[in-house]
Amino acid sequence: MPNPAHRYTVNVGFPVGCIGVTHENKIVLGGGGGPGRSGVQNKLSIYSLDDSSASLNLNAELVLSSDEDAPTCLAMHPKDKTFVCSINASAAEIKQGKNQNCRLFSYTKTKITKTKQATCVGSTSDVDYQKCIAMSESGKMVVGGATDGTLSVVHVPALRPVFPFIDARSEINDVGFSNDEKWLVAATDSELRVLSTTNAELVRRIDDPRISGGERAVFRFARFGQTNTLYTVLNTRARNGAYIVVWSTEWVRSAMRRVSSSPITTFALGPRGLLAFATASLHVVVCDAKTLRVLLRVPAAHSFAITALAFDRDGKHLVSASADQTCQ
């Protein structure tokens, strides 16, 4: 379990929207001020952790166009020095149907380079964007979910569709692959869809989410664990509670626990049997992934919305990021 005594805060100088961890255990941050002349640059940055000086040391940085949006989500390759990140193109390009938002980047010790890009959002409105993205265990596929309901699965590194994009008909909140890569999951407010990664055939649909007592809820996150059990986060529609629900491979609820009185806004599964989440009330919480027992709760972790969480590769660090331009 992370030790709260080792907690430290680093100002990175831009609002952070997404986090990744490389296979070398470096921290990748994406964010910025978005399109326009806010004075806050859009960036992708790679840092190394330095516990001895309680700091993040900048290794590489790429300043992105101010005509485009800030990075909204990213997924790291498990073996190669590459990652996929979603960045909306300019409003004019989006309107023309040329939003090549899905971008493949490579990196070295000192440099980040864009190598390929493709369109993975169907909308021609600059309001829509890819909200979530995940890479398969082998690094051969990426699945993305967009606010307009576009569910995309592409080959890596080619970024060619595995099968035609699917219209989920409502905003997609989260996506993920099973560890054996046979299935993918997509979560909207009202349903979970588990699909075959071969042909998009529906494996399972779970809809009308409710908690004990029948209170209605929404699916906010859905991630497969190490044994292909499915972890889901349910926020009540009344916004007065959040639950973690675990589903067996037979699609039966095997565990459910109320873990917060405030909606969960970001979620991470980690190694060493841990999971973490952040809440709208700015708490960061670490739980035992098997029992769902709360192990650590950090109140007032940031001064503004907590946008992303990530465990490092060995599970010894949990990094949180915020629109307040800090990481912890």
C-alpha cells in the first residue's frame, strides 16, 4: 500500500488531462489550455520520479499546436517506446470531417515524435472528443470511446480499423480489453457492452445499472482485472454515493461495496492487488482490489478537479493529476 508519508506535490505548469506510465516506469502527462490563445500551452511531457528530492524530472517534452485541443486521453505500449494519444484537430478541420485525433507517438530519452495519425471520432462538431482509450496487453490494438458514441478499435501501429466503427448511440465513459484480448468492454451511463475483438459480436450486455435497494445509477468506469473479472464503478444518479461492483466471468456480481459518498471521477487498476479512484470532493482513495476495503484515503488531494490517476509499474507509486496544474 502506498505510504501517505511519502506524498509530495509537483507543479508541472499546465492543466493535466491524462497520465500514462511507460514500461521503463517513466510518467507521461498530457494536457494544456486547449485551442485558442489562453497562454497555456498544450503539451505532452515525460518525467522520471525522484523520491529523494520529492520531484518529477523532465526528460522530454513536445509542445503541441494552440489551434488544436489539449490531449484528452492516452494509452502506453506495454513493450515499445510508443504511445497512442487522442488530440482533437482544429475546429475548421473537424467541421470538414478531417479530425485525425488518434495519434501515435514515439519517444526517446529526450524527444517525443508524432509518427502516425488517424480519425477515430465520427462527429463533425468540435464539442465531441475521444474521452477514453486503452491498449491491449500485446500492444497490437487500441480501443477508444468518444462523447458522440463512436467506439473504435484500431491496429497498432498502423491505426487501421480492426472492424468498422460502432455507434454506441450515447457518450462512452470507459473502455478496456480483457487480458487474453478476446473481449473488449465499453461503458455508457446506461449499459455495459462486452464485444468480441475479432468481429465485434456482442458477448454480453448489462443494462439498467442499480445498486442495492434498487436505486438507479450510471456506469462510470469498466476495467478487466488480471483474471478477466470485470471491475465497474457505479455513481448514483442522485450523486450521493459511489460503488465498486465486481463481475465474475459468468457475469454474476461477485462483490459490491459503497466506497464514497461523492461521485467517482477517475479510476485506476494497479498491480499488487490495488485499485484507486478520485472523487468529485477531491479525495484520492486506494482500495484492496479483492476485498474492496479502503486502505488509504487522502482528503483535499488537489485544489481543483482530479483528472487522472495511474499506478507505476511495480505498484509502489500512485500518481494523481489535476486541472490545478499539479501532480502528486
